[in-house]
Amino acid sequence: MQRVTHMFNAFLQVVSKELKGAFRHPSDILNPIWFFVIVVTLFPLAIGSDPALLKRIAPGIIWVAALLAALLSFERLFKDDFIDGTLEQLMLTPFPLAWLVCAKVFAHWLLTGLPVLLVSPLLALFLALDTETYTALFLTLLIGTPILSLLGAIGVALTVGLRKGGILLSLIMLPLSIPILIFSTMAIDAAAYGQSYLGLLALLAAMLVAAITLAPFAIAASLRVSVS
Amino acid sequence: MLHCKKLTCVHEDRIIFNDLSFTVAPGAIVQVEGANGAGKTSLFRLLVGLASPSAGAVFWQGKAISTVRDSFHQQLLYIGHKTAVKAELTALENLQFFQKMQVSHGELNLWDILAKVGLAGYEDITTSQLSAGQQRRVALARLWLNNCPLWVLDEPFAALDKLGIAVLERLFIKHAQAGGMVLLTTHQDLTIDCSLLSKIVLTDAAGNSYV
């Protein structure tokens, strides 16, 4: 019982340290969000402001932009910790590395996934989405962004020791995220046509559960390889 | 008790050291010496379990460290070349994090500890604004706030001034006399009494020698 308390305490410590550090350098959090907003607003400028057309392609645009913004933010997940030795120290705590890695990914989602959710109503407005479609978009982002954070963390853990891991990270990460993209846009399309999309959401949720249970072990193993 | 049995470390087809065996008993201060590139840091990374040896094994209290990882890490304090001090946090926040990540931590006054390492007045400044020596002191402040018997310190004196080194040497002696173990690398000559101190010399050639 006492061990469980210690483990939760360690989780909270890691999360609060991450948040504290991030708020000292707000640009790290704000830049990906700015990028997300700007990419989405470029589309109406480039393809014209026909509401029917925008409404049709909006979910795809928002999802792809969210994916690219997530890619931008991954680097900071382990890079600084790798450089300053924090990663080594996390491996030398009496707690399982996979557990501490969960805390890091959770903090990362709070700093990058959550803001995407928060600005999404604004973008829905830009792209003339109706409430029904927006609700579906929001739900898919809510379930999908944590999966992106977990998958991205595996990619970062594998590439953190490399000098120029950024491109490699995109090459690992983007193909892995295709299933999420497909199911999310399918759910949103179904919502746009007024059909039920609960089944598709359930599939996404199943992916999230699989990612939460399996990814931390993959991340921890990859980090051990990268550090040694 | 830490025991190494026939450790071999190979880096990209180059043998760093070979068949290295030694034992560190409670109350010992062990200085690992060797030229640059002789494998001091590699040895320490094997000892703490950050890397695995190409051959041989490290034993803690008679058990291989890979099998008792959690309890070994509970009793180990490792400070490497990279100090794990977060540049965007203050000295106090860094120390608080280290304190709270330990399983058993007493109610130590962190302000007192920072004063002991000569950082009084710098507690609330982000460590990115401190000098290299002061950042090292933040990392070394961890020595005061734990009760781990085994200390593994890679170049603890790097960037420290003479006074800082003297304080640390006294702390090592106190720790060893209380039954702790200290392993360190340094190029400095230690002024520690010979009965406590022993040396391991890593030579450049494939062989190795001890004193």
C-alpha cells in the first residue's frame, strides 16, 4: 500500500516538474499551438472561402494540422532530459521507468494535446462546421491526441540519442498515426451525414486503451537502449 | 557490499577494459583513476546499471543488480557528468524534486543544505543563471539529503573550488566512517587518510591493474 502511495507521489512530482519547467518557457507550448492555428487558417485563404467546400474538408484539415503540431512538440519530450542527465536519474529511481514515462507523456499531453482541444472551437468557427460535426471532431481529438502523444513518445525515445533525429521521428511517427487519422475522419464524416459514429469512437477508444497499456513499456525499453 | 566479477566493456569493437573484478566493502572510499578515455565513466555506468557489460556482472549484497534493480536503486546515489539539474528550475526546486523522488525522505531543511554547499542567497534563482561550479553544487547537495549507503560520483570535483572540494572530502570520510561506500573518479589528489582510501587504476592497454 505504501509503495502505491510512493508511486503516485513520484508520478505527481514528475508531472509538476514538467509543468513548472514548461511555464518558465511558455514559447515551447505556444509555438505548436500557433502553428496549428495558422496552418488551419491558411486553407480558406488558399482554396477559397466557399462554406460548403470548407465544411467538407475541415475535419481532415484540423486533424492533419493537429498531427503536424504534435510532431513539432515531440522533440522537447525527452531531448532536454537526455542532454542534462535527468533521463539517467529517472532510470535510477526505485520506481518502474514505464510508470515515470507515463507521467512525462501525461504532462506532454496536458501541454500540447489539451491546448489543441481548447482552440478547436475557434477553428470550427473559421471553417463553418456545424455543432454536430464539431462535437464529433472534439470527441475524436479528445481520444486521439493522447494516442498521438504515446506513439510520438516511442518515436522520440528511439531517436533521442541521434544527432538529427527530427526527420527520422516524422518518418516513424506519421505512418503509425494513419489508423487514428482514418478512424477519426470516418467518425466525423458519419457525424456530418447525421449517422451514428459511436462504433468508430469505440474503436478509437480501444486504440487508446491499447496504447496506454503497451506504449509505456515500449517507451521505457527504447529509452534504455538510447541511453546505454 | 558491491562486487564486480570479470567485467568487460566493449565499445564499437574496442575493448575498454577486460576482466575487471573488485569488491567495495562498507566503509571504503574508492578512487578510480585512469587517463582520459580509459573507461572510468563507462565503468560507472555499468556499476549503476545504466549500461550492461559485454561480459561479467555486478552484484549488490550478493545478488546480480539486474535482478534486484528496485532495491539497488533505492540504496544508490549516482551523480554523473551530466548533473540532472534542470536549468529552468531554481536550486531549491531542483532539490525538492530529488528529495521527493526518494522513497524515504526525512523532513530535512533544504535551505540549510543549500547553505552548506555555499548557495545561500541563490535558492530562488533559476540554475541557468548560476555558474558551472554552482550548478555542480546544486547536484552535489543531494549527498546531504539521502541516506543511500552507496555513492557513485563521476568527477564530483569538476568545476568546484578548493573550499568546496575540502567540504566534500570531509563528507566522504564521514559517510565512509558511518559504513557507507563512496566510488569516485577524479584527477585531483585526494587528501583522505590512506586507511579509508583505495584506488583502482584503469590502464589504457587491454589489461588492468589495481593498487
